[in-house]
Amino acid sequence: MPLNSGKLISIEGGEGAGKTTVFNAIRQYLGEAGLTVVGTREPGGTTVGEQIRELLLSPDHRIVPEAELLLMFASRAQLVQELIRPALAQGHVVLTDRFTDASFAYQGGGRGLPVAHIEALERDFVGIRPDLTLLLDLGVEQGMARAQSRGQALDRIEQERTDFFLRVRETYLQRAAQEPQRIVIIDASQPQDAVVRQVLTALARWMSA
Ligand code: Z5A
């Protein structure tokens, strides 16, 4: 896919999948290719969105699944209108650490909310899907061990039980099976340099398709 018009690329995966390293590697790769890359993350990415993120991730709150879903989409609606659409209109590449697939995986798969509600929110308040999604896939136990090895306190969602994360992973993989052209599965169980190599190979293939 030639990058001569704005494109949206998302990075997805479970806990400790290594999104941070991959994000930085993609940004550098595309920058060296002469493209303007606008990086962002979800939830968050705008002043309003970052405040919603704090609310969502603070272990101090008990948030019901429906409110959690709506807050994710409130942050996303703000991000799409304030940052993503303008950047795409200028022909930039927007690289985001998570996007709507995460709501299907966490609030749909993990929390068990009806997929039809998430599809309606996506249609009415987002209106765009990534052109390319890199799904960093990793066993749940391995991912949780990595996340814990950071030595930081776990946020509200990271404190969920293993079965929640198993459903999240399963949902991501189902979505990848449904949209193989858009969602590329990366084996994130490998060492960091091997994960980055897989990602950049997938990116190069997509750019030249
Ligand atoms: N969420 C949601 O529920 N619904 C939504 O719609 C959206 C999000 C958009 C915050 O997202 C939470 O919001 C997240 C999903 C939910 N919940 N959880 N749990 P986030 O993306 O900001 O947070 P996160 O998923 O918790 O990010 P993370 O744990 O930081 O994941 P990561 O970025 O993939 O991990 P990392 O920091 O790159 O790596 C973790 C550690 O592993 C670190 O010490 C690395 O050095 C190490 N690492 C990374 N790769 C490797 C390899 N290959 N080998 C060995 N060690 C590695």
C-alpha cells in the first residue's frame, strides 16, 4: 500500500507484549523513509483523553463495564476528531498504540459486553478503521510475567484475572482471522530484536503491496 495519502497504523496486544519497543521501531523506520509520523496512544492522546485514561486506569475506582466501554470511546472520539482525522487529511501516517480492536478485545471479549454495542459505537463515533494493525501475540502467563517484571504497580485493568486476559487474547486472534488483510499477527514471545524484525518485515511488505 503506497503511503502517498494519510494512513492509520495501530499496534495491539495483551499485557507485556512489547508495544513500546515496536512503536519506537516503526516510528524510526517510517521517519527514515521520509514520512511524517504522528504518534499517539489509547486511551489518551489528547488532553481530554489523558484525563479519561487516568480515570480508567486508577485502581481507586470501581467502574462498571458499560461505563468503561463508553469512557474508552469518549477518549477515542476526542482523539479521532482532534488529532487523527486532521493528520490523515494532511497525508501523515498516524501510528497509535491501541485503537478500536482493543475495545472489542477487552470490553467485548474480556468483559463480555455485546459486540453489537461496540460495533454501533465504532460506526457512529469513530468511523475509521486502521489501514494496518500489528497484533503482538503472546501467551497470557508470559505477558503477565513481563508486565510484573517492570516493578511498577499494576493498573486497574492489569489487576484482572488470567481468564479475563485469555478471553482478550482469544478475541484478538478471532478478529485477526476475520480480517487477515488488515491484522498481521506477530509472534511476540520471541526476544525483542526478533519481534522488531518481524514487524518491520510485515510493514515493508504492506508498504510495497
Ligand atoms: N484498553 C481497553 O480495555 N480498551 C480499549 O479500548 C483500549 C485500551 C484502547 C491501557 O493500555 C489499558 O487499557 C490496557 C488495555 C486497556 N490494559 N491493560 N491491562 P496500554 O496499552 O497503555 O497499557 P498496557 O497494555 O498495560 O501496556 P503495557 O503492559 O505497557 O504493554 P506493552 O507496551 O506491550 O509492554 P512494554 O512496556 O513494551 O513491555 C513490558 C515489559 O516487557 C518491559 O519491561 C519490556 O522491557 C519487556 N519486554 C517487551 N518485549 C519483550 C521481549 N520480546 N522479550 C522480553 N521482554 C520484553
